[in-house]
Amino acid sequence: MAVTAEARIAAPAAKGPRDGFRTLVGIVATAVPALLVLIVLTLLGQAMPSIQRFGLGFFTGTTWNPVTDVFGAAPAIFGTLFTAFLALAIALPVGIAVAVVLAEPGHTRLRGLIGTGIELLAAIPSVVFGIWALYVLGPWSYEHIEVPVSTHLAFVPWLGSPAVRGLFNASLVLAVMILPTLSAISRDVIKAVPRGLKENAVALGATWWETTWRVILPSARAGIFGATILALGRALGETIAVTMIIGNQYVIPHTIFQPAYTLASVIANEFTEATGPLYPAALVELGLVLILVTLVVNVLALLLVHSASREARLTA
Amino acid sequence: MSRNGRRLYANGAWLGLMYVLTLLALIPLALVLWFTVTKGLPSVIHPQFFFNAELPPCEPRCPEVSNAGVGHAIAGTGIMVGIASLIAIPVGVLGGIYLAEYTVARWSNWVRLGSDVMVGTPSIAIGLFIYAFLVVPFHHFSALSGAVALSVLMLPIVIRTTEGAVALIPNGLRESGLALGLPRWRVSLQLILPAAAPGVITGALLAVARAAGETAPLLFTAFGAHLLQLDPNGPMQALPMTVYQYALLPYKSLQDQAWGAALVLIVLVLGINLVSRWVLRRQIALAGQL
């Protein structure tokens, strides 16, 4: 049973100077937002030499040369955005299907198993996905997807030159990794759709699919969009699995199968070996770009999900 | 076919498609588990895999490494996750109590948003942050800094699950405590917290599982080691780092070690998750009785 916020407001709260406990736990809780601010400020400070040297040109430069101290982030930014959006495109239909199935009322054994399975998928460490992608998924996709597609669809500009480690395979493993986020939050949003809406549609003679497609999914639209953006944030920041499968080439590739790089994997590969004043700063600036983008994406997504579920509660 | 027939046919087709897509989502789980078990088992069945720490010297070419093991990585994961738990769990539990018991405070909304955002913060950025804060000033990599990085990752998970568990406790318990004249802190810590304990433990376990599987924040903090290191002030190995480093090396014997370490990791993490689900189910049953 849940306790509503109103009920807890009614509980007498000790007031005045003697409520030191409230101050204590309040200060402890404040550690989290404070840490977040501290992380951003620290990275900003560490990245300063690179920010001052390259300015906005950092985002358009395509060279990454520690020897001549020329650093540009464009290939890493491209790789990060491309893999994240491709992963999202692959995961979205599957994730919504899972959410629709799991949000069905009633509790069957099959649905319980599916729900547990998706939760376990979320718990698997990134590095295990990485080794699996490197030795199982990558070679399989190379042989059964990339080579046939490249030979039969070679005239399409972005397809061709297959490789075991590359953008496409990184997107595949990312799609698997963001699926649980996508489906768990979409399921909660779909469940929050007022029952009356669904009952109205059924009473009008709509089939299960017509109810789902024309009534439930449209009214859960904002929340599902929020879940999608949240999953995008996860995909942008994923490090280890992508580093193992993306191929680590600091270029903007000509086809979607070729090796590339992402912001997180450049940092993971090069930071411990970076020397001199400018090289580490440039790497930290990559991290700063990454954290600022994910912060904006996450805040946006959380506000969308919260407002969607609040709206559903008000109309219920 | 009549219009209604078409509608029913479409309904069945879409329903079928939804279930097919759902089963498709579970295929990766099955494949990851299957390959980790089959490829990892040959390494794991040797007892020395768990106890031996170092690799025999094998430069420039590693021959068959038969008595190598990942004991140093298992010990390192234990030590670092242990220290991280000592930091993150008390702080997170107190923070969660604040969020659940003082819901009306406007500040709590900011804390809530902050922890939700923090869950999604790239762990590699947390590694960079701790590097600047705890590695640079002391001029050396250390397990302690790795543990702090892991605790930053654990904190938001502990806070949010504690909040959820404490909010489940009915108000009657709170009011009866206050009616007996107990101060707020004793009500929260001695009445509410024990009643919410299973939920709080669930959150702590989930956070431990997450921390045990993280590689990225350890790369520039704990750094890794090839020997058994028990000094938290020096570099230390961890299981996920072993998987990451060995998997990328061109030696078959080390790749087998990586699969073995991946198997140990996955058993650990999924085991913790299944146990915590069981604890949580008890909590919900318990809260219903109150």
C-alpha cells in the first residue's frame, strides 16, 4: 500500500531549533546535487587549457594529434551521436513492444518471466556485453549482415566495407543495452494511462490493437518520448562495451560498418597515457562535452516522464 | 473478407508481432548467458583460477598459461566495493530518509532530480572527476580513489531505493511513535528504518551489483595491477578490468581468462539481483501487514 503525499504532510513535523535531525539528513542529501555541480566545475577547470587554446574550433576540428598538440573533437562527437541514434532506432520498436506486452493488466507466468528477463538484461555489466560483442555478436553480424548487405546493396552510399569492429556493431550492442531502460519506463508510463480511456475504447467496440494503437499509445506519447530520450542519454555515455567493439579509429567513416570512435572511448583509451599540458586537457574537454550533453538530455527526459505521469494521475 | 473480419485479423497479427518482438528482446540475454557460461567454464573449473594471482612471466609470447588466475582481481573487487559501500550506504540511507520523511520541503525535489540525473551520468566522467580530486593531489593511483569513484556511482541508487522503501511504511507507525513522545530522529532511525529494512537492503544490494560491474571509473583511479595488492593506498585490480584488459589481448589463453572472469562477474551480479528481488518481495508483503 502506498502512502500519499497528502497523508505524510498531515504528520506533525517537529519545528524550531530542536530539529537538528532534519538539518543533518538535509545536508547529507544535498551531497548529491552538490557532487553533480562539483563534477561539472572540476571538469571545466581541468579542461581550461584546451578550451582557451581551441575555443569553438574544438568542435569542428577533425585532427587529433598529440605530437603536434592539435585536437579537434568532430569525429568523436559524430561517432557518439551516430551510434546512439542508430541504437535507438533499432531498440525503439522492440522496446515499445515489450512495454505494451508487460503493461497488459493481469499477471501471467509468461509475463513475469519476461519482466524478470528484461531486468536481468539491465543488470549485466557493460564489460560482459563488450566481450560478448567482440567475440560473438561482432563476427556474427559481420558474416550474416554486413557482408551480404555490402555485396547486394553496394550502390547505396553509406553501406559497404564491412568490418567486425565498427559503428554498426557498436550500435547493435548499444541497442541491447538501452532496451531495458526504454521498456521499463515506457511500461510504467503506459500503465499510468487512465483505465477509463481504455474502457471507453473497448466499450465502443475497438479491438485490443485498436485500443492500444489509437488510444493508449497516443496518450502515453509524451512519457514514451521521455523514456526514449533517457535511453539516448544512456547510449551517449556508455563507455566500455563501445570501446571494445567500435574499432578505435579517429576518423569520420565513409560507411556505417567502418571503425570509428566515441567521446567516451577516446577518454577510456588515451587518458592514462596522456602527457603534457594540453593533451589531458583536451581529453577532459571531451568528457565535459559528454557530461553536459547527457545532463541536458537526462533533465529533459525526466521532466517529460514526470509531467506525463502527473498528467495521467490528474485525468484519472 | 468483411471489414470486421479484417479488423480481427489485423488485431491477431499485431498481437502476435508484439509477442514476437518481446521474445526477440530476450534472445540477447540468452546468448550472453550461454556464451559466457560455455566459454568461461573451462577456465573456472580449475581451483587455482580463484586463488592464483599473477601470470607467469610470458613476454614476449605467452605460451599456454595453465596456472594463472584472477585471485588478485576478485580480492580487489571485494576491497574496493566494500570501501565504496561503507561510504555510499550510510550517506545514501540518510539522504533517502530525508527525501521520504520531508517530502514537503521544496529542496527535496532538487535532490530527487539530482540523483535521477546522476544515475544517468556517464561513469567515465566520474572517473575523470575522481582522478582530478584524489589521484593528482597524491601523485599516485590508488584503490581508495577507485572506491570513492564507485561510491559516487552507488549513492543515487541507494538514495532513491531507500526513499521508496521508507515511503511504503504506513503513516500510523510514524504517528504512534510521535504520540509516544519520541523525537523525529528516533522515529526515523529506530521505528521507520527497521520496518523498511528489506527495501533498504535491496537498494544497497543493487548498488553493490552495479559497482561490482563497473570498469570505466576504475581505469584512471585504481588503474589495475598484475599482482595481488591488498594496500588500499596503491593500485589494485578489479574483475571487470581483468575482463576488459585480457579480452583485448591477442593471446588465446588470456582471452579464456577474460571469459572466466566474465562468468564470475555475471554470476555475482545476477545472483545479487535475484536475491534482492526476493528481499523486496518480502518487504512489500511486510509493509502490507503493518
